[in-house]
Amino acid sequence: MALRPIDNALPLALERPKKQVKVSAPIQKQQPEFGVIVNDENQAPPPSTESAFDYISSDDLKSITDPESKIQCLIEGLDSKDWTKVCESLNNARRFAIHHSSLLLPILEKVTVVVVKAMKNPRSALCKTAIMTSSDIFNAFSDKLLDSMTDAFDNLLLQLLLKASQDKRFVCEEADRALNIMVTSMNPLPLLRKLHAYVSHANPRVRAKAAVSISHSIAKTGLEGMEEFGLVLLVRMAAELLNDRLPEAREAARNIVNSVYESYEPRNEEEQKQESWQSFCQTNLPAIHAQSVIKIVSSNGTLVVYTRLSLIWRLGFRQIELEVNSMGLH
């Protein structure tokens, strides 16, 4: 038997190569460079310096030792680029206002400019400290703010109205307190002239805050002060605010109307006062606004049926009034 050539032999089955297991080296985490903050969801965030900031009440602010020498350094601290140092300097300004106001008075305008600048800062701790500083300045200097620094006061008032209108509650509440202290400490008549410009502000919240401050100032003002400011101007302003978007502004308008009415011709008999008040409103206001203003006092139970009949008389409906009289309702 002839042997088959080796070339004709069946090929041997090739063994399949085994997969080699890849061993990956552990990934080394690179350490962040110095000063570079890397977010890691598995790590707690570092404590915020702002959240740990302590606010000092006015009662806890002590007097300054050697204030004559330290007053020179106050402006430098207020101009610092470090917000914590500015807060510290603002608290020192508060100490001067409370305990050493005569030393602060010569540089009060410069301090007020820094206070306004700090209120505009987005850092809440700095903003609130500036608002607290304004409260202590109001208590210490009151009307002197209007006598010597009109522009600085105007900017301060605007910022307080804006901060009282924003959404951060603790800033808003602090600004409300500052506005209340301002109204309490200052002469109402010049303050009314300043606040009057803001009842027509484009921001409805600013209008509302200004209206509330005006209503509080009116409550302190007697009839002479109202007449000096302008009774017609007050009633027209209240009539406009009665149609405002925000309930806070409308409520302030009602308070203004009631305060003006209570002081209006107090020596007259009630019946004469009611009739005179209606005549005043109808003379100085459009008919629809006059009706709204008269209704406020009427809803408080101070107007009677007699005044409604006299209103009909003034509008020229004499025939209707005669019919009422003939029915025995007079």
C-alpha cells in the first residue's frame, strides 16, 4: 500500500488562543493644586464664612476706647477690599454713631456713601450689616441727615426701599425695621416730601413700601403739617394708591385717608365735618376717585344717611331728594 504524501494530510486543528486577562493599574487621583477648589459630590462642602457671620444688635455694641485716634482709621477700613473688614468697620461706625456721634458727624456723608455701596453688594452679610448701620445712623442723627447731605440721603432711602422689596426675607425684614426707625426718628414733613417721589416708582413693591412709610409719617403729622404739605396732594396720592396692584399699598392708602379725615377740621360738628369732607373730595378728585375715598370713611361708620342725601343734593338730583323727604325719610 502506497503511502500518501505528507502534503495531502489533513491540517491539524489549531488551538484557539486563550484570552489574556487585562490587569488595569489603579487610577491615581490627582491632588488639586493649591488654591483650586474641586467639587466632589462625596464630600461635604466647606463651611461658608458668610453663614457663620455674627450680627451684633445695637444694645450689644460697646463704646470705643480712645475714639479720637480710631476715627481716623474708620474710612480706611470701610474702603477695604476684604468684605469681612468692611463689616467690622461698619460695626465700628455703628459704635461711633451710638456712643461718639459728635466724632462721626464730620465724616457722616462719606460713611453714608459707603453704607449705600455695601447695600448694593450681593453678599447678604455685608448688605444686612449696612442696613443695621443705617438704623443706628437714623437714631443718632435724625434730621441732620437732611440738613447736610441731601444726595447721600436720597441714595440711602432708595436702597432701603429696594432692599425692603426683595425676596431675601432676613434682608427685607431688616430694611423694614430701618424704614420704621427712620419714620420714628425724623421730622415727618421733610420726610414726606422725600417719600412722595417713590409712590409713582416703576417697581410696585417700592411703591408699596413708600406708601407704608408715608402712612406712618402722616399718623405723626397734625393738621398744620398736612396743610403745609398739601391736603389735596395727600388725598390725590391716596386715591391713586387705592388702585395699586399690591394689597400693602392699598391698605396704606386707606390708612392715609383715615388719618387725613381724623385731622380734617376737628373743631366742626361731626355732621358738618362729614358734609365738608365730601365736598372737599368731590371738588379735588375725579368722580370715581372721590367715591372711593368717601367710601373708606363711610365703611368705618363715620358717615350717616344724612351725608348721602346731601351728596344727592350736590349732584343735582333735587327731585329725588324731595321724594325721599316726602316719604318721611328725612
